[in-house]
Amino acid sequence: MVMALIDDLKNRYRNGDVLTRLLFINIGVFVLLLLLDITFTLITVGRTGFAAELFQYPWNPAILLLRPWTPITALFTSYGLWNFLFNMLTLYWIGSLFQKFFTNTHLRGLYIIGGLTTMACYTGIMLIPAFRFKDWSQTMPMTAACILSIAVALAFRAPEHKETIPLIGEVKIKYIVIILAIIDIALLPKTNPATDLAYIGAAAAGFMFNRLLRKGVDITKPVTVFFVWIDNLINRWKKRRK
């Protein structure tokens, strides 16, 4: 029964589009963090939330050297259960709308670039001494930032496009994005105001992506080239195994 479920999930992931895979990865990371948190609690390793910190992006270069995986894992982490649920619903909805105006490779590329620019922005802000109080959070998850970059690009691409919201009616995308951004920021724990300011990086990524794409410049192309290279490596490895 369990193996059948695992095989079904594997097939769904392999055959799914970029949006489906992003959702699967986010859910998988959340489940992994939950299991790690339970394990650490049982064996009394670290403080509360220590498992989440191991996956979130640390601004401090010294900590980053000890956790070199965090620029990747942070792209798929959220602040707790409610923020995770909101992020997944938003990613599914906004991601589906995004695919109406852009491509799958654009979605994947901007998701990653939005997260990376937010990391850079967060690091820059945290270099300011006023933001380095000891009781403030020193790490940041990036899923919400990745989604914001997608939403901003969509808002600038089709601001007047309308979507029907139950009990409300038709609402323009530009207003939907503003409301979603406000809700998401409101859901963030007030552990460090730098995390709120860092979202400027995500918004800038979404804006520049749309602006440059209109001029024929695709800033997500390096991400696409990288994943094509990875796919080729995997395919060659599979051939050698046969």
C-alpha cells in the first residue's frame, strides 16, 4: 500500500509540469522538516525551531559556509504550518495564472531568481548593525519571496486581467497581488523587520523580468541552461547504468 502510494507520487512528479514539481518539492521539504523537528525534540538536540533554521537562509557568511545547502533548501521553506498552507494555495493559484502568460521555464527560472535576489537583499540589509539584535531571527525562508516575484511579474504583465473570486466577483490581477502580498507579510512572525524589507528583492526580480522580457531579454535563461545541463548529466548517467 505504502509502496504503491510512493510509486504514484513519483509518477505524478515525473509527468507533472514545473508548477506541479514546485508544489511537490515544497511539500516534501515541509514534511522532512516536520520529521526532523520531532526527532530533534525527542533526542533533545538544539532549541525549538532548530530544524527549520538548518534549512533557511542565514545572512551570516560564517554560518553559510557551515550550511552550504541553505541557498537551495531555503527556496522551499516557509514559516510554520499556516504560512506553508497559504504559500501552497497561492503558488498553485498564481502559478496557474502565470502559465497563461508565460512559459514553464519562465516559472521555474523566476521562482529561483526571485529567491536568490531576496537572499542578496536580506544579506545587504543584515549588514546594517541596527538589524542585528541578538533576539531577532538570523535566518529566512524564501518560498513566499519566490511566489511574490512570480506574482509581481504577472501583475505587470496583465494588470487589467480579471479573475473571479468566490463571494466577491471579478477582481483585477493587480489588486489580487497587492492583497496577497499584504496577507503574506501579515502572516510573517515579527522576528526581524529585515525579512519584510528583503521582499523588495523579490518584487524587483518580478518587475525586471517582465520589463526586460518585453525588450527581448530573458533573465531566466541561465537557469534554464543550468537545468538542461543537469538533465543531460542525468540522462548520460542512466545510459551508463543500462
